Amino acid sequence: MGLMEELRASEELLSLGDLDHYRAVCREDAVFVMPGMVATKDEAIAGLEQAPPWDEFSLADVRMRELGVDAAAIVYRFRGRRGTQRYTADMISTYAWSDGRWRLVLHQQTPV
């Protein structure tokens, strides 16, 4: 599996609300920039524990940029639905090679 596929697979697990994946892939110092808040890893996970999972979601226009040999960013348009609630945002997640694997260090959501 190439880097693009690995990071996309990680983002899909995060979108599914896979809390074990969140705990494993996010570095302890990870930062989440979301509408109305900036959260730590623990705060982001606590919020996910309270939120129901998406009934459906998609990642579109997925692009990746390598930021040197030990960092990369994946950018995409997220579309999700929970019941009648719909959410569309442009998202970027930046990963760094750390502890022998790709770890998420920064995530930002910009609602469309």
C-alpha cells in the first residue's frame, strides 16, 4: 500500500469514529481545528464519544502532498449524513513519521 492509500484508509477509519484508531494514530500533541473550537487529542476523542457515527460519508477530491521525507498532508472534501443532518467540509490532516509509523499531528475542518 502506498502512502496516499495508507493516509486515506486512516482518514476513513477516523471518519467512521473508530476510537481505537484515533488513540493509536493521533500523536499525544495532536491538534484539531474544527468549527468554533481548537481541541487536543483527548478533547477530540471525548467529543466523538458523545457523537453518533455518520450514517454515511464520502471523501472526494482526495489529494496528498509530501512535506519532506517524514511528513505528508492529505486534503479532501468530506460529505457526511446523520439522519437528516448533512455536513460538508474541506479537510486537511497532516501526518508525521513518528515512532515507526505515520501519526496524525494536525487536522483542520473548513465547513463548505
